[in-house]
Amino acid sequence: MDEHRRRHGRRMDHEERKRKRTAREAHKASSDAQKIFGHKAKLLHAKRHSEKVQMKKTLKAHDERNVKQKDDGAVKEGALPTYLLDREGQKDAKALSTAVKDRRKDRAAKYSVPLPKVRGIAEEEMFKVIKTGKHKGKSWKRMVNKATFVGEGFTRKPVKLERFIRPMGLRMTKANVTHPELKTTFQLPILGVKKNPQSPLYTSLGVLTKGTIVEVNVSELGMVTTGGKVVWSKYAQITNNPENDGCINSVLLV
Amino acid sequence: MATLLPPPKRQKSNYAKSLEKPVIVEAENIPSIVVQFKSSEDGSNLGPAINLPADTGRDALQMLVNKLRGETEDPLPYAFHLVPKTPSTSTSPQSARVQINNSIQLDALKVSGTTFSPEDVFELWCEPQAVFRVRSVGRCSATLSGHSSPILCCAHSPTGKYAATGSGDATARIWDMETGTPKSTLSGHKGWVLCVEWDSRENILATGGHDGQVRLWVPSTGQPHGQPLLGHTKWITSLAFEPLHLVPSNSPSPRLASASKDGTVRIWNTSTRKLEFVLTGHAASVNVVRWGGEGVIYTGSSDRTVKVWSAVDGKLIRTLNEHAHWVNTMALSTDFVLRTGPFDHVGKVPKDDDEAKALALARYKNVISTHPETLITGSDDHTLYLWPDQASSSFSSTATPKKPMARLTGHQKQVNHVAFSPDGRMIASAGFDNAVKIWEGRTGKFIASLRGHVAAVYRVAWSADSRMLVSASKDTTLKLWNLKTYKIRIDLPGHTDEVYCVDFVADKVVSGGRDKTVKM
């Protein structure tokens, strides 16, 4: 619909028709309310009742705002000196625990990532069981179903001993990294998988799923540290499901 | 024959009595000890080690020290104490030093349980005391009512003639201390009056309220000094006036710093009543603000940091974050001198502004010459930190200004109030654990713990000669402490509810509390 509107615009009399329709709405609503029956009516009337209640509340609030009441200068009871304000009934243990919690929150804020939680992935979804052996009876091999990253200079283990197969078709080397502030996207080579939130096994295999933290080569961006050194790698978090899209979209963690 | 009683004795005549052999008092073996006098300011030796009999009295010791220092014309009174070398288990855990009140023999050698023997060289630390003596407070001389709500803050004027109290009924009252009568009532605030401060020339009184307003008053007439200073969005937690010697000669009155719960500190020009600048940067309520003598402003806040600002342009100089919880209270070693400005115990009234400034500067320089301005901060994390001089441009190689000089631990609960003694030698800290602790002002070493209150101690105040300490507490009593024995000297009961504030004026203690009365 949006596409069509962008291409062809609207009808010539769109504004007129819209105006007339909104004018008729009040009448239509009232005639509906009187004529509808059955369970549709129950739903409609419940909705109207709640709307009416809301409207009454807002009107009352407006009335109060308009009337400027003289503050009777009510000085509150229970005067306390400055060092006792903010301490209503706070016990010592609670003060310490709130202080500890505040500090934890401050520290945790340092490690906040764009996707703090990810959906758990079951093993059946992640691996496909490969049956091997003369009579296809052994089923100790697994093939990874998701996109993976293997480093440069990766050589497979001897095939007879290989437990996890990472198919070449699902190996990815580049990621589309978006800079959160500049809002621009670059295609940067991946240097390694830092952490997969599902399990450390997946981290060691190099599986790339949504929420995985990867290290990308950012020398292309030309960032420099305060000491004058060139920054050439940064972390990014994957934001899509690469096995569905065929590409890795991620957000740079600055 | 019945036994006969012997004839009754004759009364002995005086002559007979005088023939009785006189009772020989056993000459006690008074050992001779070697004493080395040490000055407690810098630890240097005052003269060579001297051989003395152990029962030399305190006056004699004092005379000796004065002679050694060559001050026979202007003798200074001294207090002496010994520091035990090895902490023995039997010494009372409350004090780490032994005061010499009578003589070394009586206080150190005879007292069992101390590790002194006559063969040691005794290092006697001498502390000069104030030349004047404040009369001891004995009883409640006057109970002044008038406030209709608990009294939240009190401050005595620099000369000691007046005291101002602020209360929850949104008024502040000025009381005449000499006659014990009310002088004027200052109303105008719309919320509780939370803090009250005098300027060092006694010309202006500033009050800060729960409504976020700062109001200025002229104390002699009781009239407001213009419109209230608006700008803070939350209540005022603390006020501080600029020290007199920093006020430039063209502007007539000192500036005022007001700290508020909204996290900002505003500097006002009191003559034009305009805002000069705002010190922002704290992430939480600023609990206390102090104007130092070197042109720096210290602020302590609930975001666990202490920030040091320049008073000239309002730029942040440094942030000190060592505390683990809210910074509740702060004190400077020059607090007393800055507050009383040109007035000292002689009682001379300066003729005009310039003379007042010169006097204030001279007094300030006198205190600074022995030891630079140090800051102590107390916090909810049960500790206090002693910070080195922040403003000096030439730092000694050992002290980096960002690191505290000492960490004072020992309180079991939050530290509520801390105060330097007027001569800067001792620090008293009051905490919610019912104890008042005394620490050394130069190094921060623990001296003694004063126990006696049965509920949280809210405030402490020193007498002007640094010899007496009064503490106000939640248990409705005030206690005057003997700093020689570290025990209670006098108990001052009489308030019927918690005592929220106390201040020591000349020889009077003024206190106010939840029972809505001011006692003197």
C-alpha cells in the first residue's frame, strides 16, 4: 500500500472525502451503537464505556488545572534536619544493600549490548545427525545447520575423527556492520567469534547465530585511539539470523 | 576479792603527746627518669633529653618546656601525653595515648597495666593549647520557646552575641545570647528552614529552606535583605559564605554558595542578589558545601564523590571518589577561623571593612602557617577520609592531591557529623552508632572513643579554645566531654525530645531540638 502511494500518489478528492468521512463518524458511531446487537454489541458497548470514563477523567483534570487555588501554605508536619531527610526508616542493612545494588548496576551498564537476551536454540535445530558406517548405523557425527566462521588457514581434522562438520556453503567471512551513531553500514571481514550466548561449545565451533559477539576488522573506518594508535578491530553483535538471510547483519559495539 | 578494774586512764597531756615518736613516712623510692620533649606539630625534639624525678608536676613540666623554647615572657599552656610503644592487651581499648595530668609517676608508672618502666626514655609529646580558657558549661541557664515546630538548625554569630535558629514552622529566629531573650523573628520562607549561616562580618544572615529558596536578612533590624534567591528546584542542604579575606575590596559583601538536593551548587552575589555561576556536575544531591580559604569550594554529594571547584570561575578542579556511599558531612581544618573572620578572643571590633579583612587574613595566615588546609569527609560507609591540601600550587612530592592522606575507620554505623577543633589538632566525628570518636587532626590517627550516648549522636561542637567538646544526640541529652580522661564531664539533660543541633558560643552552649525549645 505504501509502495503504491509512493508511486502514484492519492486520489484528487482524497482530502474532501476524508473530511466528510470524519464528519460523519459521530453520526455513524451513534447509529451503530443503537442498531448493533449480539456479542458484537457487547464488545462495542464495553469499549465505549471505557472511553467515556477516560474522557470524564481528563475533563475533570482540565477543570482543576484552570482553577488556580491559593496554596494554603501548608507547611508539612514532621520537620527533619538536612541529615535526616531521605532517611525515612531506612535501616542500616538496607542502606548497604541499596548501595551495593547501585554499584552493580553502574558496573553492569559498562557491558550492556544491543541484544541482551536471545532465543534459546535447541540442539535438533542446530545440528543434523549424520549416519555413517557400512550399514549407516553409527550416528555420532553432527553437521552444523547454522552459519559458521572458520578462520583463515583452517584445515579439517581427519575425516574419520571429525565429530562436527561445518559445511563450506555455510561458512561466512564478511559481516555487514552498522555503526550505531553514524547509522552507516560497512562490509567488514570477520576476525573471530568472541562469544555465542547459547553455549561455549558453539563459541569454540564458531557458530554465528543472532546475538553472537564477533570481532571485526575496522581498519577501513580509520579510527584512532586517544594515544594515537590506529584501531583495527572492534566487537560487533549479530542482529539477524544468517542462515535464513545468507548474510550477517550486525551492530558495532562502541 | 573481786577483780578490781584498773583505775581509769588519765588524759594524756599535750606535752605527753608531743613526746610520742613521730611516725616516719617511708620515703618512697621515686625513680629518676629520662624525658625527651617532642613537639607534636612536627615531631622535632624540643631540647636535649633531661633527667627528671618522676613526680614532676604538670606545671613544672610546662615551665620547663617554655624555658626550652625560649618563651618565658609569653608562656603557653601545654598538654602532655605519652604514646605507649607496644600496645598491650590490658590498656583500655578506648585511648591510644596516656595523658599526663598530674605527673608521669602517677599517670604512667603507677597505673597498672601500662607498659612503662623507669628505665625507658619517655618521649613526651607537647601540644600548645589556647591561651584563653573557656568556662565550663554547668547547667541550663535559659529555655527559650517561641518556635512552633522542631528546630532544625542553629548557628552562632561570629562575635558570639547572637544565635540564629531555623525551624520547621518556616521561620528563623535570632536570640540575644547575653540576655537570653529573643531578638527578632524572620518569616518569609514557605517551607522548613533547613540551614542558617552568618557571614563573617555579622552583616548578613542567610537561610535556606525546604522550598528551595535562599533568603538574606539583616540581623540588626530583622528585615529581609531584598527578594529571596530563587533558582534551586529542590531543597537547600547547605550554605557557605566566602571567607572575608578572599572578598575583593571593591565588592562590599561576600558571596554565598548554596547546595541543594537537585545536585547543583549556586554561587550568589549577596549585594546584587544575582546568580554568579552554577556548579553542576554532581549526579545526585549535594549534601554539604564548604568555601575554603584558598579560593576553592568543596562539595560532598550522594553520588559518593567530593568535587573541588575553583571559586573564581566555577571550573571543576578535581573529583575525589574514594567513598563507597553517600558523603554526608565535611569539615575543613580552617573552619573555625573562616567562620569567625576578624573576631578573636580579644574581642576587638574592627573599624571598617579593610581593617576587618586585614585581621581576618592575619588570623587565617596564622593557622595556615603550621599546617595547610586539610579536608575531612564522613560518609554512610562508616569511614572518614582525610584529604591533603587541594589548593596549593606546589605539591610536595609525596602527597598527590587525589589520594586521601588517611582512612579513618572504626565507626560501626553511618557517620553523621564531623568537626575539626578550632586549632586544627583534633577531629571529632559523631555517628549513628552512639559513639563520638576523636582522631588526630594532622595524621588522622585514632585517639579515643567517647561512649555514653544511648542513641545516635547527631552533632558535635567544639569550644573556641579546643578544650571542650559537646555532643547532641537522639537520646535527648547533650554531653560535655572531658578531653583529658575521655569520659563524660557533664551531662546536660533537659530536652524532652531529640536534639537536632548544637553550637558552642563563647561560654554558652545553644541547642535546639524536636521539642521546639532552644536551651542555653
